[in-house]
Amino acid sequence: MEKTEKQKMLAGELYLAEDSELAAENKRASRLLRSYNSTTEEQQEQRQQILQELFGKVGHKISILPPFHCDYGSNIFAGDRLYMNYGCVILDCNTVHIGENVLCAPYVQIYTAYHPTEPKIRLSDRELAAPINIGNNVWIGGNAIICPGVTIGDNTTIGAGSVVVKDIPENVVAAGNPCRVIRHLS
């Protein structure tokens, strides 16, 4: 039996994002995000309800300051005490697992989606996506970009403006473009 475009997407294979099932899921996420992004700070309970409907998993005491954007939401699995400041984006065309006690400064971008580098394949409108895993007790500085397929280890800090293109181990401070370990923590 042939895989659906969604199954291909989640398997890291070439897929068509314009597929009707994926378009419907994106439309659902857009509707929920429109509601979420129009809430006020007095509507914390409503925000939690929307995130529970939007995400694949939501831990306790999650705070995401609007505006927030994602592709589907259902591929995001967040642990307890996630904090995302203003303007964060998660392109969740593949799974994004976020551990507990994760802090994201303003405008952190988490991208599972990418396009083929081969022009002929790219012109076919097919895309790719690779999962991202962020460990526990991670702090990601403002305007950092987490690229497809990356894992960030527990107790790690990613410096502001970093572009994370490869795995970063646990218990380190890492920064730069490309992001690299600059200090090991004891």
C-alpha cells in the first residue's frame, strides 16, 4: 500500500505539502492559532485549552506569548514548564519534541522543514522534513534558528542569534553561526 503524503512527511521522505489531508491540518492549525494569537494575558485558561487542542502533547505550566506560529501543531510534543517568548515559530512538518523546563527567548525559530538542494527535485514542489529533539533544562537565546534533524542535549544553553545545524551535546554553552560548543558545564 502506498504511503500518504503525511506518512512520507513524517518518515523524512519527499512529500507534497499541498496534499488535501495536509492542507486541511494546516487550515485547522491556522484557525487555532488565530484564536490563540488574539487572546489577552487575562485569558490564560483559554490559551491552555487551545494549546491542548493544537499540540500533540502539552505539559503543565506552559506559557507561549503571542504571536506564535506553527504549521500543524499536532507534531509538537512539549514537556512541563515550556516558556516561549514573543514571535516564536515552529515549522512542525516532522516531530518536535521539547523537554521540560525549556526557555525560548523572542523570535526563536524551530524548522523541521527544508527543501531539496537539487533544483530539478525542488521544482517538483516536493519538500522534506526531519525531526528535532530539544532536551530538558535548555535555554535558547533570541533569534536562534534550530535547523532540521537537530538534537540539543539536556542542560544546554544556545546563544542568541545562533544557527544550530548539527547536534549539540548536553551540559554545554553553544553559540555562533554555525553553532558550536564554546564551554562545557560541570
